[in-house]
Amino acid sequence: MAFPDDFVWGVSTSAFQIEGATREGGRGVSVWDTFCATPGRIRDGHNADVACDHYNRFPEDVALMSELGVGAYRFSVAWPRIQPTGQGAVNIEGLDFYDTLVDALCEAGIAPVATLYHWDTPQPMEDAGGWLVRDTAERFAEYAQIVGEHLGDRVEMWIPLNEPMVETLFGYALGEYAPGKTLLFDALPAAHYQNLAHGLAVSALRSVGAKAVGTANNHSPIWPASQDADDLVAARHLGAVINWMYSDPVLTGTYPAEVIPYLPTGFADDLSEIAVPLDFYGVNYYEPQGVGKPGAGNPLPFELRPVEGYPLTTNDSPVVPDGLRQFLTSLKSRYGDKLPPVHITESGCSFDGIHDRQRIEYHAEHLAALEKAMSEGVDVRGYFVWSLLDNFEWSKGYQPRFGLVHVDYETLARTPKDSFHWYRALIGGAR
């Protein structure tokens, strides 16, 4: 493979999935703490109270990244650590933790890439309406400015929100993630207010001198069950809901027509704030999504279908490397010169074992697809593996293992997998 000399090789994590220490350092309660404490929500009754204990063991994890040779580390800041109630007084102990982490990264020659929100809304903010109300977006912008002022001299790249699509659909529409609401299409105001929070946070970060600000949106190519008109209509609706509802307003200041009836009154007045220019566009890619016309009794304008004929991960995701190329070229086709340089801010897979040949094959094949997309004119500047560590995988608990590093959840011992050594060799060769 041939990537540019300045191509960014990185790894990604998120606060709730690895930090643990949910009752340490002045941290407030998040919606995910509440969700985990609700019986039946998490497989095997797991929670993230300890997770990987990154909060106390981050020097060991930074040393692992240094050994790996990555140029950048994408982590998330836990909003409840900074403002335990989501607004008002700042928890200095929380800021100090990220201050020390960022210093350690800089000392190791690893560029800090900070995501400000990876689904861990402070519980009091959710109690006041969460992402279904505009006030949450405005409070988020205040939080973004606080963190930007404190870490902006060292953080190289900023991402306000991770995957608002997942928060909207799984958290508010389907109830599978925190906060566990089942509003179906009535959840779509949460998408708009997250988009608004993104735009307001970009402006807030820029006001305090942020170096580069972008996104991290989850995207999937949409594969209709057939070329019949009804299946194509279903695919258009699903594409709007999981892809274009997040990229269109950010990159063009518009929404797809399919979602406009579900947006809050006055949404158009926010579009200029949402569409502030970006320094990069982050794509999180895992798999395509199959879809067909809805069956009898389905209130939605589409019905999800499995993508068949491909190997599956232990998380039951089909492994389709060319789906990454397909989506990136469609992104370039849709937005043209309005598309900023792209970073693959997440790509990863769940497989068991330390001798994880399948994970090596996954990344080698996805990087080959990425190289092909670049040869077809997509400007891609970096690739972040999900994830550095095995971690708490949301409603599935600790069963799926996405890490380059194996974590023994009894002892918390870290053991680099074969994929870790492969990625280290790849990065070394690329340099």
C-alpha cells in the first residue's frame, strides 16, 4: 500500500467505554450510568463502573500507543467529568485528568484528537429534555468552550459529537441505547439539536483558537433489496435517516426532503449555524445496510434487511471492505468541492483471541479499499482503528472485543494482540 508521508495513523476510544472510575474525581452521573443500572438493559448485567480503568491506568495505555507508533489518539472527554450536571460550575479535577492525559500524549509525540461527546449526556440534562430540546445544544456549546479554552493549545483536532445518528436512532427512536426512548420518527428532533450543538460547538472552539475542527459521523452505503420502485423508495428514506440527515446540513445547510416533516418548528433558522465550514470530515465505517419496502404492520417507510453472503464478525456485522470505498466515492459525488478532507475516524471489528488473524485481514482489506477510493479522487488524510483496547461495548456489555490490545477484565492486564504488532509494522513501513 502507498499512502502519503503525512497520512495520519491513529487509534480511537471513548470515555465511557474505557475510563471506569464513574464515581471518582467529581464526575457526575451520565445517562449511561442510569441505563446500565436498569435491569435487562445490558447483556449479562454488565456496567462500566470499572471498564478498562483507563482513568487510573492511562500512563500504561499511552505507553502502549507509543510502542504502537501511532501519530494520533482520538479519545473522548466525558461531559459529566467537566460539568457534573451539564451546566454551571466546572469540575477542576475532571479538567485536570484530561490535562494530564493530553500532556502525556504530547510528551510521547502523539497528537491529541479530542471528541467532546460520545453519548454520555449528564443525567440532569436528559431529565430536562436531553437532545429533544434546544437548550441542550446551547449548554453543549458552553461546555465546548470550557474544554477548548483549557486544552486548545495542545489538541490538534477537535470533534464536537460522535455519531449523532446512533444517539438519535438507538437512543431515542428504538430504545436500545441510553436514554432508552422508543419514539421512532418523533426522535428526529434529537438529530437536529445535535446538529445544532455541533455547529455551535465548532464556533465556540474556533473562538478560543482551536487548530482544526471536524466531525465523526457514522455512515453506511444503503443496499436496496432489489431495483423495484418500492425498494428504491425505502432505500432513499433510510439513506436520508442514517446518512444525509447529518452530512447535508453540516456541508450544505439543507436537510433531505424525507426528514423535514419531522423536524422541530423553526429548524431552518438554525441551518446557517450548523453549516459553519469544517477543517475535516470524519467518517466512521463498519458495514453496509440492507433495506427493502416495509412489510404489513411496519409503521416505518422502510424495513431493514440483512446483508448476506459476507463473513461475519463476532458482533454479527458483515465484513464488506468495498463498502468503505463505495461510501467515500458517493460522499465525494454528492458534495464535490464542499467536502473537506476526510479522516476515517473509526473502522474496526470484533473478533476473539490474541492471535486475531481475522482482524488483521479486516484492516488490510479496508485499507486497500481506502487506497482505491483515494485513487478515485477522495481526499483522505487519516485512518483511526477502533479500538486501542477491548472495552465496554454498550448494550452488549463486554462480550464483543474490538481492541488491538486484549484486556483481561478480571485483572485489567493489557496484552497486545497479533493485530497490534501488524499495525505497528504497517505504520513503521509507511513512514
